[in-house]
Amino acid sequence: MNKPIIFASLIFAVTAAMAQTALTNASEGEVRKIDKDTKKVTIKHGPIKNLDMPAMTMVFQVKDVALLDKLAAGEKIMFTAEDQQGALVLTGAEKATPK
Ligand SMILES: [Cu+2]
């Protein structure tokens, strides 16, 4: 009798968990320019929740240059960034999966 309700609840819980991961950990962006020599990457990004930042194009610093090896200019990415003592640092990035 109440099976459809249980099923619907399960779907909701899974969807909510996925949405939360995407929203709290990663922001959307598009790589504009990569500079491995200065360890900087320019990203046109959407709102970054954890930095309380609206959409804009800006430069991020990178601690691990290997992160830049996976990226290319013009590429759409999902990324994470942190404020580390006033410096905005790209902490993770991967190619965005097409919707
Ligand atoms: Cu910004």
C-alpha cells in the first residue's frame, strides 16, 4: 500500500544528497587562461558559495601545478576554491560533465 511513498522518499534523499555535494563543494567555471610559470589560472566562474562571491572572471592561484595539467583554455569545469590567508586558491578542478 505505501510502497510508492517509500520509493519516492528514497529518490528524494538520493537526489538531495547529490545536489548538496555539487552545491557545497564545487562551482561552475570556464577556463580562460592557464599560466603554469606563475601558477595562476584565469576562470570565468559562476557564484562561489563558500567564498560568498558572485559570478565573474578572475585569477586564482594554484598550489599544485599538476592540477593545471588536466585543464585547457576554453574548457568548462567544476572546481573548488578556498581563501587561504587572503589568497584565492584553486584547490580542485575537473571537466564538467555535459548536462
Ligand atoms: Cu571571483
